[in-house]
Amino acid sequence: MPSAPRRIPSPPLTYSIVARDPSSGELGVAVQSHFFGVGSVVSWAEAGVGAVATQSLVEPAFGPRGLELMRDGSSAPAVLQQMIESDEEEAVRQVALVDGGGRVAVHTGMRCIAHAGHALGEQVSAQANMMERDTVPAAMIRAYSESSGQPLSERLLGALEAAEGEGGDIRGRQSAAMVVVAARPTGSPTRDRPVDLRVEDHADPVGEMRRLLGLERAYAHASAGDDLAGAGDLAGALVEYEAAHRAEPDNLELTFWYGLALAGSGREEEAVRVLQRPFQAHPGWVELLKRLPAAGLFPDDPELIGRLAGTRAVSEPAEPPT
């Protein structure tokens, strides 16, 4: 009698894109799937080395192995050939790589679940399986190519949105991820990996990714402000903190630090107005302000702190009894 079909685990059948930005040299990978936590399995990238997307009946080892081989000097096409030739299950694999020189390689196995396929552009590959329509990869490449000049993260996200516009995963949607790495390693983890976002479980993961990407950009301004403030450039820091607040005006964290930057620049009245929102939202912000001088992050001026918080200064003497 015929043998029973081999039972396989639920794989992250999905669509993804890997790319190198010719202008900045940044490398990136973005993915969406009806699969929990897809980013932990599919997307891999390393500054100056390359990016990998491994999916369909996924072989997670292709991610770290692909990066290791490219780090050792092999091109993306050579790495793909080596991995596929040694894989007995290549017919159910889908994997794409881009190396630090912009060379791209992609494989879609003959038994990947339809609709399955891939499309290539300049230093970019889009691949998909189990799609509602076979137009998904071409739509992703088209959206990516037409957004030339924008940041790589925006171009990758635009490609995911284009895939959704074509119907995306036939099962629906659940999770998404994006990683963008620097053209060359800097020794700083945050600079080497400027974008690292995951949406593990959401009704609209690509839409949520867009929200998170906007938040990430705002926090990047705040981080730049921190660096400038630490270097003594208070004017430059204020510009960055203001940009962060303007990008995400409802974010209490960014509002708080913008208010402190205003106060530190002598713009106390503006600072009071800005700080009212976090102070009214939660008393912990007032308490945090009082603790900052001990950490060297705000002037040790109880009267100023009292005015900002709308309370009597700690150092103000009590009125004598009558």
C-alpha cells in the first residue's frame, strides 16, 4: 500500500524582498506572512555583508549560513548555488540573497505552493509563495523601483504594501518584519542596524509596520539629539528633539525630552506649555524630572523644576506660622 504523506510543520509561506540601495549601500530585507513571528525565521541581514530571506518550507539555517559565506567573500549567486546543491529539499525551498556588492540570487523550488515565483530588479529580488495572485512579485519590484531616491526602509515597505494591493498571502495576514543594515560595519549596533522592526501578530501587520517605521524615525531624531547634547551642542540637540516631537506629537516620551531641551535652552515658557501634557497624563513624569539632576541630566535647580512642574520649588522656604 502507498505510504502516508509526510507530515510537515506549518511553514512561513509568505512574500519578501531583499535589496541593496545603490546610493547609500544599505542592505535590507522585509517580509509579511500569515504566520506568527515571521521575522524570527525568514529575515537575516548583516552590515556590509548582505541580506537573506528564507521561506516556503523554510530552512532557517540558510539565514546564518548565507551570511557566513558572504562574510567570507562568496558572492550571493555562489552562496545560493552551494546551499541549494547540498539541500535534498530544494524543491520546496524559496530563498533570496543580496550581497554587499549588490549581486542578487534567488531560488523558487518546483514544489513551492502556488502561486509561487520571484522577480528581479536592480540589486533587488522579490519572492512569494501561496499568493492569491501570481502578480505579487512583479508588483513588489515595480513599487520598489518607482520609489528610487527614498530611504531604503520606505522602499521596502512600499513593496510590502504593493503585495497587499495584489491580494498578498491567500490565507490573509498576521506578522511582518523589516531589517535594514549599514553599508559597512561601524562597531555600533544601533548604527549597524538602523531599522529592526517586527510585528509578531496583528490584524494589519503591514499597516502597523508603517506606524512603527514612523515612530522609529522620530526616535532616531531623539537619539541624534542625545548625541549632540552630550557633545555640548545644545542648539543642534534642540533641533533634533523638536523634529522628533513634531513627527510624533502624541508620544509622551518624545514630548518630555523636547520640553526639557526647551528649558535647557532658556525657553522656559515654551517648556512649561509642552511639559503640561506628560505631567497631566501621569505623575511619574514629574517625579522623573526631579530625579534627573542626580544623574547629571538636568540642572540641579529646584526652583526651575518647580516652575516647570507647576509646583512650589523644593528649595522654597515654607511660610512662617502666623
